[in-house]
Amino acid sequence: MVIAVSVVVISVASLFVAVYQGMVMERTLKASVWPLVQIEHGNYNPDNDSRELSFTLSNLGIGAAHVRTMEIT
């Protein structure tokens, strides 16, 4: 009887450790992903020697960058 109770206690403890490790890994993954959005602009194109207005939005970081709105006035 003592062995059966010990096995159940060890099983519950290992289940708790596994669930807790999953939560910690999820937080670590969220902390290690940092998007870095960079905006570049210009008014000259050297390739064809002409004046052009250009805007470039690029993600230089690690992870997805979500741009919800953008307004040019």
C-alpha cells in the first residue's frame, strides 16, 4: 500500500513539473522574440537617376511584426 501511494505522489509531482516547465518555456519563447520595425524613406532613385518618393517598412528583428495602422499625411 505504501508503494502504491508513493507511486501516485511521484506521478502527480512529475505531472506538476512537466506543466510548469511548459509554462516557463512559453514565457521564455515570448521574451526571446523581438520584432524590430525600421522605416526608410527617400526622394531619389540612383538606379535610373530620377526623383521618386519611396517608403520602405522592414522587419529586422526576430519574430513577426504586426503593423495595425499606418497613416501618411
